[in-house]
Amino acid sequence: QFVEHVGGHTVLTTSISYATPMQQFIKRVTDIVGGLAGCTITGILFIILAPAIFIASPGPVFFTQERVGMNGKRFRIYKFRSMYMDAEERKKELMEKIHGDGLMFKMEGDPRIIGCKVLPDGSVKKGLGNFIRDWSLDEFPQFFNVLKGDMSLVGTRPPTVDEWERYEPHHRARLAVRPGITGLWQVSGRSKITDFEEVVKLDTKYITEWSMGLDIKI
């Protein structure tokens, strides 16, 4: 909590964390340097992945989607496409087959992923899309989002619009900072954490304990 004088009024501001202008400047410079390096690597990956993606599933190599960023600001996120072209339409059908409240969508053997199939014996045969996602190669184009200022290298993951609309007030605290390519949730075992409240707890912990040292550690 801190007190300011704005337009002749005394204002008490309360927040779960606070970054000084200098800290924000250092974080932004770090994002720009990391973003430039990341975009260079993305260009190299494009040469390798673009033909493979197009052959396995004809269509755009990049996938764009509207996401919700810091303080509710919407932006377009960029990824290497790891799903079939009709993935968004099929998501509505699959939502009925999984348990949950729609705040997170995870499915074993997701048929929307390029090359992924569920065999008659119940086992899952992985394809090109699974390889791209398992190694997080689909995330590399987001370095362009970092350069644009929509995202940061480290932060909280930006939700989709439909997920955001289901948020309760305390969930929205996780977007008090610029969303990141990676974050505390990801390095804490993202594949094992399926409880959204646990995700919110980790994101809130990141925000309240934020420092450049923590960003470097993550």
C-alpha cells in the first residue's frame, strides 16, 4: 500500500505487488534482448518445421489466436501450428467429453493434434503435432509477441477469451502482469498440474514474490 496525490486528491493504492520504474525498464530491456535472440531461433525452426507441418496438414504454418493479456487487454498470439485446421470447431464437441469447468482444456490423445490417434486398444499414437508440443517448439513465434510488448519472457500464461469470460474475480489477479512465454507454473510441472486453482496459486505467488532474480531462476 502507498499514498499518492493525484489532481488534488489523496489516493491510497493497494496491490499484491509493486515494481519500480527502474525494475520495469530492466525487465523490458531483458525482454527485447531475449526476444531478438528468440526470433532468430524461430527463423531457423521455420525452415525445418514449415515443410513438415504443411505436408502433414496443408494450411498456414502459423496459428494465431486472440488471447487476454495484462489488465484484460486482448492481443493476437502467434504459434507454430500443431493442430489440424478445424481444431477450434472440434474443441466445442470435445468439451462435452471431458470433466472440468472449462477454465483449462487438456485431453489425453487429443484428436485435434496433427498425427495424434487413439488406437483400438486405447493407447495413444503420437504424431508431428505432439512432437512440436512436447518440446514446446510451437511457442517460439511468441518471441515476436515479446518484441511487440504484448508478452514478456517470464510471466503468467494468457488465457483464451472463452476461458477469461469464465474467470471469477480472484482468477483475474493472475493477469496483473504482462503474460509470459514461460512462468512459475510451467517450471513447476505443467503436465502434472490440472487443477486450475493450483495454477492461480502459483501465478499469484510469482506476482507477489516477483524480482529479476526470480525471472532469471525461472
